[in-house]
Amino acid sequence: MLARKNNLSLEEILDSFAMEPNPSGEVLGRYLADFPQFAEDLVDLSQEMFQVGLVQDRELTSLDSNRISSAWSVLQASIGQPLADPLASLSQQVMGDLSEVLQVPRQVILAFWERRVLPASVPRQFLNRMASALDASAQSLIESLALPKQALARSHKADEKPTSDADKQAFERVLRDAKVPEDQIAALLTEGA
């Protein structure tokens, strides 16, 4: 047995100590006596094990609770305000400029402004270009498009409850309705693919 103990590596000794069912000062003393060449590593491991045990077994104090509450408040404050809606106040001039930059008819831009376009149907590259032209992030544009359709001033009172995505259209359908040429539709739909 003594010959076997002398042939064990540091890793094997530390694993064995870590697997002891009831690690205590007595067990540590026995390991230190049997393996004095690994004393420093055994003591370091025992300190880590005992610290973990202390942390896991104690209840939160009021100081701990206050620190957690304070950290949570800081985290919530750092999250900040919701992103501004880049489509909320588009003027006719901006819609025209956007139409030129994106090379699509104004009717397509109007569909985005009215939130009639399903965000998931729009190629990411097109959304990135649109967001860039609006000086906004792509994420804020996607969140804006996910909002319910925008009611127009010319609309009449609805007989039914409004729905979120049920009456939104795919980007391809919006392009076809705007009479965009097929080759341009194909180019827009494969953009970034």
C-alpha cells in the first residue's frame, strides 16, 4: 500500500481528497501526513472546499439583501429606455428620400410606415440598409415593424377587434402590389442571402 501511495500523482491525490465523503480537519491532517510533498496544494484545495461549503450553507443577511437590491437597481437603470420608433414620425420628404435610397416605390415605404409588412419576411440586409438610412438600429426597426398596424386618419371605426400579424403582408407581396419589376423583386429578396 505504501508503494502505491508514493506512485500517485498530484492530480490523483487532489481528486481523492475532493471525493472524501466528509472532508474535515482530520481528513486533511491524514492526507498531509501521507503526502507531505503535496501539502501546499492540499491546503489550497481544502480552503476552496470549505469556503464553498460556508457560502452554500449560510442564509442571506440583511446586508446581502441590500447589496443584491442595489446591484439589481443598477442593472435595471443600465438597461435604459426603450428604443425610439424609427417609423413613428416619417415625413413625406423622408419617405421620398428613403424610397430613393432603397430603390423601391413610395408605396413600399408607406407599407412599412403603416406596419403592414411582416418583419420576418424582409431580408436582413434590406432591413439593415433601411435602418441605416433612418439613422436607427436594425433591432429598433424590427421592433417597430412588430407593432400593430398603424391606423390611418382616413380609416373608419372597425367592427372587429384589431389583430397583430393576421393582416400583415409578406415583403414579396408588398413589392408585387407596388408593381416592382420581377428582376428587382428577385434581387431584393435574395439580398444578403
